[in-house]
Amino acid sequence: MISVPVITRIAFRALRANTMRSGLTMLGIIIGVAAVIAMISIGAGARQRVANEVASMGSNLLIVVSGSTSSGGARMGAGSDPTLTIADAEAILRECPAVIDVAPLQSGTAQVVYGNQNWSTVVMGTTPSILNIREWRVASGKPFTDQDERHANKVCLMGATVAEKLFGAFDPVGQVVRIKKIPFTVIGVLERKGQTLTGQDQDDIIYVPITTAQKKLFRALFPGMIQFMMVKAVSTEALEDAQEQITALLRQRHRIGSGQENDFTVRNLTQMMQTAITIARVMTVLLGAIASISLLVGGIGIMNIMLVSVTERTREIGIRIAVGAKTWDIRLQFIMEALTLSLVGGCIGIVLGSIGSVAVAHAFHLPSGISPLGVLISFGFAAAVGVFFGFYPAYKASLLNPIEALRYE
Amino acid sequence: MPRRNDLGMQTGGTTPHSPETVLPLISVQQVSKIYTLGEHRVTALNSISVSIHAGDFVAIMGPSGSGKSTFMNIIGCLDRPSSGTYYLNGQDVGTLSRDCLAEIRNKTIGFVFQGFNLLPRTTALENVELPLLYNGTPAHERRERALEALRVVGLGDRWHHYPNQLSGGQQQRVTIARAIVNNASIVLADEPTGNLDTKTSMEIMELFVRLNQTAGITIIVVTHEPDIAAYGRRLIRFLDGVIVGDEVKGVA
């Protein structure tokens, strides 16, 4: 049997003899491999971004939104009619075993002024629990306390974006800002969390004690009424239990009879995020599959050119068979040639695909990451394409009649 | 040429038509070859029988289409007879598989073609190495043996030349080197001088004579030219698929 170094050398020589043709054939594989790698990397990036999102939301998170108003049959949407109270939140924490923490929230938009700077942002009244629930740390300063809440102190925690807009590079801690013209002392600045999937800036926010918000900023219809609350379940597995327990408890507390609609909604955010991750994964597979079609087309190009090559080199094949090349010697020679085309093309494609995916990730602010698995898969796929599409021409070559082949002009 | 000497033992006395006791190298018995071209059946060889002994130098003549090329293809194991048997070294070759025939060609038969049939863009050395690629000869030995074969044909200093840098006579010498590099016991030459001028033709034929006499290689040459045929010790004439003449000269 002919040795591997020998057929490799023969393959490279044959491909060099037709540089242009080899290059163009390779281009098919290059594009195919580059596309597969780019698609897989971009898909992985998107998935990573969703995963980061889940992490930034805080894990095992439920949101309870107060019910919708209905006036004359037109329902106004969740949260339009505050039915939840701070007492509800406390009851949930007390009575639902699957719940580990609860934060009531009352939000509104307000203009915040510091010196000659002003910025319109979301102001949320809540309890200190919010930081635990959203797994959010204070970058400088300190969080507000239960005592601040009890006394409705005019203190606030500032998101990184607000701090930047109002204070630039200065540390806002200890400074006094005016929210709706009421002076608040900044006691802490939150860590940067970045954007949500929908492009919302999570750092464009100010947290104040819920009591302060209700008494000073947004007057609630009734004292203690809130728009929504965030609930942290004990674990991911406990999310559904928590959902059921909260629903049961609130129906009981709000005296909703069986058959009547809930006046609140419990949303499982973690589950929604998991769904988003699954979608991203399916997208990755889909994109990869579409990209591999171009790899397939590249393979057909190889087969085409190999068939031409076999015809052109009929005489050479005749000579080789005459001097003693066996069936598999000839087959291996041509398979090796196809394999060389696809592997060299594959390597170039990997480089281009990696550059491409880094560029796309950069352009779309996705976490860039060249998936080693993607590289491995597309390289393996390229090799498989070479062998698969090289086989038929090689098979044809090996069956040539040496007498006719030697006479071929 | 020390490597060739062992072949001498096999060839023994280089007398054509030696007694029955010596097994002929090539023994063809009632071999026919019929090609089917559409509806026509063309009988290229019609039940021919002939024996060629080791160490002989045979010239084959005949007009085009007389079956001499078909005969060469069959004894060169490139083709199988339609009927009849062909014994090479006492072995019935007709029943062997394609790969077995390839192995026989590789080990015992060397081909020299009218059109040289060298690989383009490949040096003389690598062309000569070609048969050795297919029998697992290690790289350094390939090179050594190919260089030696090139020296035998007088091209030791041109091993790195490409076919298009060599004259016709030189190219044919490379072909001959390729034919003998594997210690072939038979060299089949199909009109080896057809593309060469008279002087070069003579040189090539002298080379065949030398290989035949010093290394005992059996040479079979197909030719149109009586001058070339004259180099053989035995002359077989073909006409319409049968042998019409088989004569042995006294002394070459």
C-alpha cells in the first residue's frame, strides 16, 4: 500500500499544478466553514447574553403584579389597579415556605436634579430586600436599612447610569440630589448591571425606601398599596411551588371566590429566561444547519473538480496502474487530494470564521467567544465532506482500464 | 550492476527454444481475445499459442490491427484473454484478481511505451521511483535504487530534470529505468523507437541488448521497422490475430 507521506506529496503537487482552480474550489469550503463557525459562535454569544441576563435579573425570581382595572369591559392591563399591599408582601414571606425573600415595589418616573445637572429616571420605592433578590451589590457607599424604611428617610441608592449622568466621575455618596424637588441623600451607588435583552438600561434607576416613596414621592391610592413585588424562591425547583403558594395565599387574602378571576398575576421570570435560552439554542442549531448547507455546496464543488481532475489525468492513472498501483492506491490518492482541498479550505475557513464572529460579536455587543466545539465540528465536517465527495471520483479513477487510460489523449 | 546478477540464475543459458525440461517464462496456450464493439465482434487474437523463455530477446512485427498490441497487453497482465490460458512463470494468470495482476506487473514486468508515458511536472528520479511507491519500498531505498537505474541507462546526472527538459531519447531512457527499477524479469516495449530518430533509436536498442545480455532481462519489442526487429534473436510475425511467422536467428 502506498504510504501517507507519498500520497500527501502527490496531492499537494496536483493541487499546486492548478492553483487557480484549487483556490476557487477551496473557496466553497472556506465560506462554508467560516459560515458554520460564525453562526455557531454568534448563536453561542446570544445564548451567553441571555444567560448573563438571567444572572443579572437575579435567580429564582417571581414577579407578582397587581391586577388590571376593568372599566366598562375594557381591561386596562396588569398593574393598572393596585390591589397588592405591603402587608401582602409580608404575608407571602411569612406564610409561603417556598419563598425566601420578598420586596414590594412602587415605581414612578421622576426628574432628579443635582447642581445644574438633571436626569429623568425610574424611581422605585422598595425594601432593602431588593438587593438580595436581584443579587445586586452596592459598588460604593452602603444600602439603606430597615430603619431608613421605618422612618421614611430621604435616602437613595443610585444606579450607575444615573450616577454617571449627574455626577460624571465624582463619587455621589453623601451628596444631596433633588427628586421631584425633594432633597435625598445618596447613600450608595449600585454595581453596573448592563442592558436587558430588550435593550433597557438596568442601571438607569434610583431606589428609595418604599415608605419614603409612598409618603413623599408617589402618593398611593391607599396607604400600603404597591404596584408589584419581586419574590425570590428557595430554589429553581421550588419556583412552581412558590407560584402556587403565592396564588393561593393572595386569593385567600383578597377574598376571591372560586371561579372568579385573580386580581393579580404571578410571573415566573426565570422560566421565561430559560425559555429564551432554549430559543437561542434552537436558533444556533438552525443557523448552523443553514450554514452547513453552504459547506455541502462546497463539497459538491470539490466533487465536481475531482471528477474533472480524474478525467484530465486519465493517462497518469493509466501509468500508475500499469506500474503496479492497486485499486486502493489510486483511490487513496484521489481521496487524499479531495481531503487536502477540504482541510486546507477548512483551516482558512476557521481563521476567517473566527475573525468574522469576533467582528459580529463586537458590532452587536454580544459576548464574543469562538466556540472550540464549533471549530472542531466544522473541521470534522470539512474532513467528512472531503472524504465523502472525494470518494466517488476516486472510485471512478480506480476502475479505469489501464490500456484505454494509457491511450487517452 | 550487481543487483541484476541474481536474475541471471533464473535465466540460465539464454538459448531460445530450450528443451522441454526448462519451464518457459511465458506460455500462452490457445489464447483468443474478442472485443465486442456494438454489434460487431472483433477477433483481435485467434487461438494463438506461443512460449517465450527467460532471457530471450523477441521482436514482434505485424501490420496495424494484427493483434500484436493485444498480445502485448495480455502478456503484460494489463488485459485478460477471452479464452485460453496464459502461464507466467508457471502461474495461471488469467484467474487472478485485478490487484494480484497489479502486483505481478509491479514485480516482474516493466513497460516501455512509444509515447514514453512519463508523469509531467515530475522529475526523472521520481518517475523512476514510481513502481517502488506501490510496494512499500522505504524512501531512502527508493531513491537509491532509482538513481542506480538511471545510472544504468546513462542518465545518472539528469535525475533532477523534468520530462520536458529532456530529449526524446533521454525520456525513453527514463522509461526504461522505470521499467527495470523493480528488478523486472520482463521488459515489454511497444514501438519504443516510434517517436525517435534513427540514431537515437539505435542507442535505445543497444541499451535493450545490454540489459538483455548483462542482466538477463527478457525483452519483447513490438516494432514496424525491420532494422529494429533485427536486434531480436527471435522474430514473431502477427497477421489478422494469428502468428504467421516465428523464426530464430542463429546468433544475435
